[in-house]
Amino acid sequence: MRKDQIKLVFTGNMGAGKTTAIASISEIPVINTDVLMSSGASADKERTTVAMDYGELTLGSGEKLFLYGTPGQQRFDYMWQILIQGGLGLIILIDNSGDDPIGDLARYLDSFHDFIQETGAVIGVTHTDDAPRPDLQMYYHYLQERGLQLPVFPIDARSRESVVMLIQALLAILEYG
């Protein structure tokens, strides 16, 4: 990958907004591998990503961001290690309205531990309007218990500004971290 090309990876639980976040900022139509959910799955979501999402964004400096989204379901976790290869950082999206958002965060911190240590990560918490608890302080407390200092932001994955803020925070960590 050329120096003016940056690969960033979005991960998080199913329904956290990875596909939506990438679509909200991509200059190209998002390439995705969404399929219809099988019967018995969540009634809130009709489709799910089984391999990846892909989008692109050009920064003002001319650098091109390649945006990859992982599948959220644990059964597709073999794709996670493939998608982070060559990646410069990780954006973790957590659905605050899920059954155990802190547990979800723990799973992604554990699964991507080595990658986060080598690069950097930021955390975006979605659906805080639907579920105000846990609040951001609870996330920070959990991270502190793990000895991690990662920024945590409440975001709306549909909002270009929210997603750009996450990317700017991650790029700052990568540059100055």
C-alpha cells in the first residue's frame, strides 16, 4: 500500500452501524456482502454483513482512506484477521442498546488486542439515544480497569460528521500516539 493510501477497519457487534458509517462518508457506492438474515434472527435487522464492507474517502491532503467493515457475527470472525492485514487503525462501534454493550466491547478488545497494541483504536458508541446506559463514564472505567486509554465517543453512524470525528481522532492517535 502506498504512503498516500491508508486502510482503516471498522468492527463491532451486529447492528452497531458499521455498514451505515462507511456509507455515510464513502465517495464511492459501498461494496458490501450483505445477505438476508436467516429466520429466527433479530426482527430489527433484515440484512447482515458476512464478509466485509468497503468504501473510500479522499482527505484534503490527497491521501486516500480505504474503509473496511468487518462482519459483526462471531461465526464470521475468520474475516477479522484477514481484513486487518495492512490496516493502520481500528474503529470499534458498539451498540449501546444491546444486551451487554460492555461485554461486546470486551470481545472486540480481546479479539483485536495485538492489532490495537500495534496500531491504535477509537470507540464509537451508537444508539445512545435509545439506551443512555451504560454511559460513557462506564466505558472509560472499564477501559481503565484493562489498562487502556482509548477515546470513546457517542456517535450517530448515519451522520457524516460523527464518523469523520472518529476518523480524525484515530488519525491523531496514529500520528501522535
